[in-house]
Amino acid sequence: KDVKAPAQKPRRFGARGTATGVRPAVAPFSVRMPVPQVLEPAHRTSTADVYKMVIKPAEAEIIPGVRTPVLTYGGQFVGPTIRARTGRAVKIVYGNRLDTPANVHLHGGHVPPVSDGHPMDVIQPGEARLYDYPNTQQGATLWYHDHSHQMEAEHVFRGLHGFYLIDDEAEKSLRLPTGAYDVPIMLRDIEFDANGELIFFDDPANRTTILANGKIQPYFPVAARKYRFRLLNASNEHVFQLNLGGREMMKIASDGGLLPAPVPSTELVLASAERAEIVVDFARYPVGSQLVLSNGSTPILRFDVTRTASDDSRLPDVLRPLPALPAATVVRDVAMSFDLSGAIPVGMVNNRPFDPARADFQVKRGATEIWRVTNADTIGVDHTFHMHLEQFRVLDRNGAPPLPQDAGLKDTVHLPANGSVRIQVTFTDYVGRYVYHCHYLEHSSIGMMAQMEITP
Ligand code: C2O
Ligand code: CU
């Protein structure tokens, strides 16, 4: 397949344009939302949990009664969840049983370059490799996904995505809901043909079916007590505007972990690859209540309050202060755009498409920098900005205070048409090459990516 053959118009990058999507006829709220299985380590050493996973094709029942060919980590369409804790390493051996190169990037992870899943650092078919994650960062909702050169959009679209959750001791002492009351929810869009097979080569705007943990408009039975939900937008290109029908969601965490304090919210904006954690207290609603999580006015998941339950969890007024911002000594400009002058669009950062042989920025380890990141297109297309390795802070947006979705520690930020943000980041310890890119994966796959070389 030629994944580099996009069509001509904006919004059709990556598209062949021959496909016709069919909206699956699934009765709303007829399927229960699964919670991705937590993977058990193959063994444990004194300092690390060691896992094994296989990257392989499989069939998933996304539409009831239909077997859809997908690509998976571990045979599951939302890959198994890895549960890690701060200060204890995780090592994962991935075997690639696809017929194409693949790899694994731990999105939001603070990891050495050799384990980062750089686009050129792939696992060949039939081979295996070890990723070593030190988990030196604080608790956060991370996720893992494919990042193989020019293939990430198709691979992630077809299912190479899963959760990686880090817990830490300080967070534990807050006594937020845990166990069965701490639920990761992967939201993403998708498109099917009449046979229930995935359509990748089409305008991403036609991906109008939305999945919650791999199911279409599922329900999820809950007890009348507090829950922690870890929401991830795993769509290649989609901004979700999530609401619970006007009911309150207490936002407690962003991409990189806890916010200083819970933020009462009735709407959450999540661009591709962003995370938001919320606490919802279903004790406010009588047994028998149904609360629908919608994207705008489109229902995507229904919570059914089916029973009472005891609840010794808490939602403290104070969560975790953000680290102090050291003074920045370097300011850089980063412009995300397309070159539309040729037969096919080319993605660019600072007017150049990704070249794995070129380091675009030289960064000094220990430096604190401000990056002015701009959506430099004039064709009304959205972008996002994602940096590997470090969490950053959004200082301002379009010269004004940041939006609620920009709060806290971030690794991905939305750049709507004409949008710009200033972010501040400290490069704490690792040296080597890391990429930064648009997380609209159809854009990064055709060049909207660059890399920095961090030196001692
Ligand atoms: Cu989630 Cu470079 O990616
Ligand atoms: Cu983009």
C-alpha cells in the first residue's frame, strides 16, 4: 500500500478518496463498554516488571456480530493496559508479527532515546525488541502507540494503541477512587465499509463513528459513588467536545498528571492525543439514573447508575502543585504547515519536511526554553503540537491566557487554524534525538515532524 499518496484537497491528506463509509447500524447503548485488560508481568525482578507483547493482526468485534480485521498489541483492539508505578522500571519485549515494520512510542513518557520509539527505530517483521521505561516521572495517564516512519497514521488507525498508567505514592495518599472505580476510556473515531472492514484511505472527516474502549455507543454500569475516568482522545485527527449533558465533571489531571486542584467542568475539549482525567460523583444521582457522555450533541457512552456502593475515596480540594517554572534562556519559533505547491501535500515544520538525518534544533541539557508554536497554514486546517520526552506548560494562547484544556503539565496542545501558543519546557536529563510533530497522524506521516538533538 502506498501510504504516501494523499489526494489534493485540505482535509484529505492521506486519502485516496475512493472509499465510501457506511455507518454501522448499532442500537444505541446495547453493548457494555469493556475496560481494557491490565497486562500481567511475565516476571518481576527486584527493580522492574517485565512484560511480553506481540504486535499482530487480529479480528475485533467492534460492530456486534461482525469480525473486523485490525492491528493489535497483544491481540486486543484497545491494547492491554500497562500499570506502572513511579520509581519502578517496566521492561516490555515486543515481537512484531506484522508484515511491515512497526514500533512503540510511549506517549508522554520520560524515557531514554533508545526506548522512545523514534520513527526510524523500528522492529522488523519477525523480530523483537526490548523497551525499557524507567518511570522516573510522576503519576500520569500515558498511552502507547505505533510511531514507525510514515506508517503511524495507518497503524494507529487500525488499532495499535493502548494505555500506560503510572501511579505514584503521593497520589495514592490523596485517596482518589482506585481499582474498579479508576477506569481508562479511550475515545476515537473510525470508519467502516459495508463489510465492516476499516476504511483508512479516506478523508478523516468521514470518520464519524466514535468508539469508547473499542465499542460503538456502549453503556457502562456504575455504582452511586465516585469514579475516576482517564479520558484519552486516540483519534488520528479529531477534536472532541465532551459533556455529560451539563452535569459536573471534576477535572483532576491533564496529559502529565494531577492539576493543582480539581476544576469543575461541564465541557472538556480534547484534541488528538490529549488526556483529561475526571472524577464524577454518581452518588448525586439516584439508582436508575442514566448520564450520557456526548461529543457535542452526539452521544458516545452512557453511564447507568445501577446500584449503591460504599465509597471511602475522596476528592481533595488540593491535589499537587505544579513545579516552579525556571527562567527560560532560549526562545524558538516552530511553525506547522503544509506545502501545497506540488502534486501531493507535504507536511512541514519551519518550512521543511521531516528528515531523519537532520537535527532541526540543538538543545542543551538542563536548558529551559520557550517555544512559540504556530499553525502557519492559511487554508483553515487544524494542527496539534506534541513534544517527546518532556512535559511542558502552556504560557499563553494567541497572546491571551491559556484555555482550560491547556492547564497543567502537557505534552500535546491543540493548534486550531490561526492559532499559536507559547510553551515552556525544561530539558532535564536525557541526551539524544527526539521528535516533535503534529499529532494529526496523517500530517506527521507526510512530514509534519522535526527533531531536536539534546546535548550535554
Ligand atoms: Cu503520540 Cu510522537 O507521538
Ligand atoms: Cu497537523
